[in-house]
Amino acid sequence: MGSVLAAFVVGILVSTLVKPIAGVAAMIVISLGGLLFTNQKQKKGLHKKKISLGTFVVSPKFKRSSKG
């Protein structure tokens, strides 16, 4: 979403300062670049994850109360 918004703002600035066709071209280039970048990041995973090797023992946080 950010790349589309940035492309819109830059496209407006370029079209007012240079030419309308240049503004449209700038919008297309920036939005496609941002979408391709986002697509590549999603393929790798959006967040850097730690990969820990080994066996982990997690103790239960809740205990069952025995009714009887």
C-alpha cells in the first residue's frame, strides 16, 4: 500500500513539474517496483526469524483442577 501511495504522490509531483505523460510513467515504474519488492520480501518471509536448533521443554502454564 505504501508503494502505491508513494507512486501516486511522486506521479502528481512529476506531472505538475514536467509533463503529464512523465507523471504517469513515474507512477507505473514506482508502483511496479514497490510491488515487486514486496513480493520478493513475502517469498523470503516478512520478518527475520531466528532458527534455533535443539529440543525445548515448555512447562504448562495452566493446571487442571481435579473435580471428584
